[in-house]
Amino acid sequence: INIVDFGSGKGYLTFALYNYLQQQTATQPVVTGVELRSNLVEFCKEIATKAGFDRLDFFEGDVRTYQTEQLDVMIALHACDIATDFAIHTGIRLNASMIMCAPCCHKELRPQLHSPSVLKPMLQFGIHAGQQAEMLTDTLRALLLKAYGYEVKVFEFVSLEHTSKNKMILATKRKDIDQPDVQVLQQIQALKQMYGIEKQTLELLLNDQIAIENVGCKC
């Protein structure tokens, strides 16, 4: 099983996951932590060597520069704002069997959000507008995953008493597709139109991917 942890930082999750799977599964896992900061990559590599974790590695770079021939599980824990979109896009691009994201710091849609008339009395309060923008952001992400052949669940995975950033988007690949599901894309457009959303990063990345693939086919 090949697992990639995007934005691995000091590797707390990466090391714990590797150690757990090493003990629990008959097949030895291959786990890679992807991190931008070179000092953390070197630090984690040294610890992995000392621990004898020979199938745990760390890659210096971001999700857009990472490539692999096989990706079974992609993890992104608290990738800030649109970093979650880049992580999800990479999972889809590399045909990951499972994508697990715990999003946080939802900032992209809030400035774009226009209150539908019927919701203006509710969304006049800042905290409600923020919660609505967060829910809309993760709904669009979940629907885009669904459009690209994934079965998606969105749920709380940690008690609120520990952290308010407790939402998990879990996507499992169910089928390979040639084109995204038109019906789901229409649902996305309806939501965007309702709230006045002009752009969402994951959607833009996926649209660029389709454009590149289509050009490749014509060549």
C-alpha cells in the first residue's frame, strides 16, 4: 500500500501512520511525507533512518511537483485554505484509491459570498456567514470528488472539545471515468450561482486538467 501525506510538517501523523500499518498489516506500507520546508524534510529523514523505517521517506516540494506511479491513499491534515484544493486535485490527478482531507482556514469563498434574499436575515450575522462559507466550500469539494468517480463522506472525526477543525472529507474511488458527471456539475453550478461564487480553486484545477488532457488527445 502506497500512502502520501501532503504537508507532513514534523511528521507526527506520518510516523504514527507508518508505525501503525507496519504492525497491523501483512504487506509493508510505503509512506511518503511531502513538505515544502527543507529543514523539516531533513529532520524527518534523519529520524526515519534512526528508527529503521526504511520504507518511510520524505519529499521536499509541494503537491503540484510530486509524482508517483502508484497512489493508494492520499492524506492532507489541516492543509490551510486552498492548499486542501491542491491536495485533493493531486489525489484525483494521480488516481488515488482513497483521499482523506481535514480542511481548515476556509477563506476563498467568504469574500465572494452574496446572501440569497431568503437567507439575508440569517447571514447578516458574521459568524453565520463564515459557517455558511465553510459549509459551501466543503460541499463543492465533496461534489467535485463525486463528479470524478468518488464516493464521498463528510463527517466529524474529532470531538469539538479538542478542536473546532474536526471535519473530515473521505473519498473512495468507485469507478474510472472519461468525463465528470454532468448532473453533479450542474448541482455545483446551481450552488455557485445561488451564492454568487465566481471561482473555486479545485474546480479551476480540474478544468485545467481536462483542457490539458484534451489537448494531449488531439496531438
